[in-house]
Amino acid sequence: MKTKSMFRSDIEYLAIPYSDKSESVMDYRAEVSDLICAEFMNQGRIIFAPISSCHHIAKRYSLPRTWDFWQHLDEEFVKICKSVIVVMLDGWDKSTGVKAEIELADKYGIPVKYLDPKPYLKRLKKKRNE
């Protein structure tokens, strides 16, 4: 059953796969999220990206990196957003968190958009080589 959110904002929610056994994979995914956020912000868009917002906090203070821990926080943001943007980075379709974020968007009647990360990955690679 769909639940309509009582409040909608201009915020767009960026969903990207994150959890992995490898710390370097999680760092890379956070870096991709940061780059996409920065580019969207430069376009004047209002973005909430939980990975960009919380990766450094989770890492520094040894917070869990699982959906179970972050679920409540993410749901509160998803339900007020005007859309959820799913970054189709490797593993997005198997990610527990991304799948749950899509389900939350559906629950609250929020449109889901899918973003090809390839152009951003090229820019990230270029930035790393500068």
C-alpha cells in the first residue's frame, strides 16, 4: 500500500550502492557519490546523498555500514524528497540499501530516476590523474 508523504521539498535523494567487504570499494563509492553531488549542486540542484553525508562519520567513529543501521535515517529523507536518483554503479541492482530506497520511494509515491554513472566515472578518473 502506498503512503503519500505529507511534505515534499525540492530535495533529490541520491541512492548509490555502498556496503562492501572492501574498505577501498566503499571509499570509491563515496567518492563517486561526492562527485555526482558536487556536479548536481553546481547545477543548482538540492541533493541529499547519505553516503556523501555520512561516509566520513561512519568511518571515523566506527559506525555500522549496514542498511539495518541507516534505514530509519534514510527513510526520513526519502519520504520528503521530490525524487530518488539511483546511480547504476556496479552492484546497484544487488544492493540491499538501494533496493530498499527504491521500495521506500514506491511506498511514498516518489518518482525514481536511474542515472548512468559512466560520464561521472570518466570525470573522476580524470580528476584523480590531475
